[in-house]
Amino acid sequence: MSLVVYNTLSRKKEEFKPIHEGLVGIYVCGPTVYSDAHVGHAKSYVSFDIIVRYLRFLGYKVLYIQNITDVGHLLDDGEDRMLKQSRIEKTHPMQIAETITRSYFEDMDALGVGRPDISPRASGHIIEQIEIIKELLKKGNAYEVNGSVYFDVRTFKDYGKLSGRTLDELIEGTRVEVRSEKRNPEDFALWKKAEPEHIMRWQSPWGEGFPGWHVECSAMSMKYLGEHFDIHGGGLDNQFPHHECEIAQSEAATGKPFAKYWIHNNLVTVNGQKMSKSLGNFVTLKDLFKKYDPLVVRFFILQSQYRSTLDFSEQAIESSRTGLAKLRNTVRRLRQEIDFRKRASSFGKSDKSGDVKKFREAFVEAMNDDFNAPKAIAVLFDLVTNVNSWLDDPSAPLTEASLEAFDKFFWESASGVLGILRKEDAASSSADGTTITSVMDLVIKIRNEARKQKLWSMSDMVRDGLKAIGIALEDKKEETVWKKID
């Protein structure tokens, strides 16, 4: 089965065929940097991180663009979101943008989200936005009035093809202020005249002003990926009007199709209601990370397919913590078995290496079905059950090839594609270069010697002391193994 993706534009799953063989260009709408990221942001950017990781896993060379919106994100009343926040904080808007951008990347790094190849800023691409606006004016798709420029929606016959809305269904004032100077209520701002008190302003052919929200993404995506590129992504709440407007202005300006595939992640809900800053029901990632390992949060997000809603609750995250601990412990146990067998030169003859192919095929089949991470995770947990069963059977120890093959697959899939394992989940390095595995080997050796000498109180003291710091010992027929208790 080849990779199929759900294309919002066609409203169906399609076989993925990039415009240029072996190459994929993807643009994802990034954050508006006016306050710290919350779980809703994590849902979006973890989802697209998985998509980019998997495309690279399949062998594609991917150019991933994710913008930073630091100007032009207009609220329903026509006010720039960044400027509004600057008045609240009595801080220059670009100072807020710099601070929150750094904070955003810190949170994404913690979640294991790979950095985009390019992170362009709206404020750094004013010239490109002005050029698009000039082209739209030249072609008659836009009009200037009183120093502002608006896109005339009625000049683009395909407006609504992404969202399925018709002009008659459009609600007045979508994200921009309904003003009498507009020809039609549904027209949207490409450039806004800056009032005297407006801090963020640039020179333009129409006077000092600032760009509207939608034109920035058209300018930046086409600058780095070309006028026609493979994937445009973003949150479902951006589908209309933002992405609809992007299509209209881009295709009107170039005369070419804009993005070939449109991918939208669904939203995070709290008790069935969308999580958002405007509703005040959000949880910032920084607050969540005080209580949970960021990779537990990532694992929680991957419990739902990217196009499904994700209902947030601490109970659900606790469940994810338990599930991730089970995966980590199995990977750690497998690595310990390999190390033990190598030292003892005692690998078995039970060959299960052929089973890796079966699990790998099931994993790929799941991910090929529109990046179905929950189904792929289920494959990993089937493998966890099997690996633990084989390791629990001392009568049929596995061959070295079997153990190494399963270990490699865990890291290739759970770490490389899903990003839910760190290298320290198998062994953590200390400052002097030794690993926790080596230290635990020594502790277990000392405890075993105490048991040989029937120093039971010392043996129990070691076991109980380790348990108190989160490490459990398990005495088996051939050896003693350890695991972390999460």
C-alpha cells in the first residue's frame, strides 16, 4: 500500500504523488507569537512533525517551512493581535514577538518537534507581500481605498472551494472589521492603513500601513516553495477564512494552482469545547511540563489521529504516562538482554528475526493510511507483548539477530518516526561518561554477592533503596533485571 493522504481540497483520500519525484515541499501555518503555546499548538505541530518525519522515513527529501506571524493577524474588530497584546503588556510588539518566539521553540524542542528547515517571519517579508498586492491590483482582483487595499472576493469564481462555502453563505466581517469602504462585506484586507497610534507600520505604494493576515502566508510559502507546491497544512480552524483567502489571492495573482494537497489537523477540546486562549480554557505547555514529561504529552497527542479531535484531561495524560512507561521499559529490558547475552556469550537459537518484517509492514501500512499514528502505536504495543513473552521464556532464548532486529525496529519506529523515545530511555550518560546501565550492572552484582553470602538484610536494603528512587529489580531464573518506575 502506498501513502494516501486526506486532501481537504478534494474531501477524500488520495495517493500521495509529489510534484517533483523524490522531493516534497510543505508549508505549515505557524504560531502568532503573542503568548505562550498551549496544548492546542502542541496538537498541531506534533501532528505535522509526524508527517514530516514519516515522509523522510519513506526516503523523500523534504523542505519544511513553518512561518512565524509577528504582524498582521487581525481580530474580528480589525485590530492586529500583536498590537493589542503590546498595549496590555505596555511592551513593544516586536519585543513580545521575540520573547514568545523563543518560548515557542523551547516548548517544541521539549516535545521532540523537529525545527522547520526555514522559519520565515511575516515582518521580514513585507516586500514580497506588497508585490503580491500590486499584482492583484493590476489584475483587477483588488482595490485600494483610503490607504487600505482589499481583495474583491467576487472576482475569484472558485472562492469557497476549500471550505465548501458559497458567497451567499459567507458571514460578514470574517476576521476583519466590516467597513463601509469595502465593496462587499466578505472582501478581506490585503493591506491596512496605519492610524497615527499604530506602532507596526511600513511604507507602501498606498501610504504607511501593515499587511493583512492572509497575504503573509501566500508570500512566504511561494517565496521558498514556488507558486505551486506539494502540501499546505494548518489547524482546522484556519481552513476558513485564512486558507480559503490564501488560495484566492495566490491563484488570482499567479494563474496557477496553489498547493496540491491541503492537510488540516483537528482541534483539542476540553469537555467537548474547543481549547483556545480566547475562551480561557487552555493549558500552557510550560505549566503542563511542570507535571508531566513532555514526551508523555507528545504520546497523549498521538493517541488520536491528526484529523480527529483530542479531548484533554489529566486522566487521559496519566493513562498515556502508564502506556509510555510500558514501552520504555520493554525497550530498556530488550537492550539489557542484548548486553547481558553479549557479555555471557549465551545467545539462544530461537530465531524470531523474521517477525520484525511482519511488524514493520504493519507499522508502515498504518502510517501509509493518512499518517495513522494511533494504529501504528498499536502495532508497537503488539510487539511489546510479544517481546516480553519471548524474554520471559528462559527455555527458548532468542538469537542475537532476533534481539538486535527488534531493538533496531523499536528505535526506527518509536524514536525516528513517532518521536516518543529518547536515547536515554535505554541508557543515560553521566558526567564521567559511564552509563546507568553499567552502574546498575555493578549494583546488581554486589547485591547478588550479598545474596550468595545470605546477607538478606543487605540485599533487601539495596532493592528497597532502588525502589525508593524509581528503579525496580526483578529476580529471574538466569539473571536479575531492572526497570525504571514512572
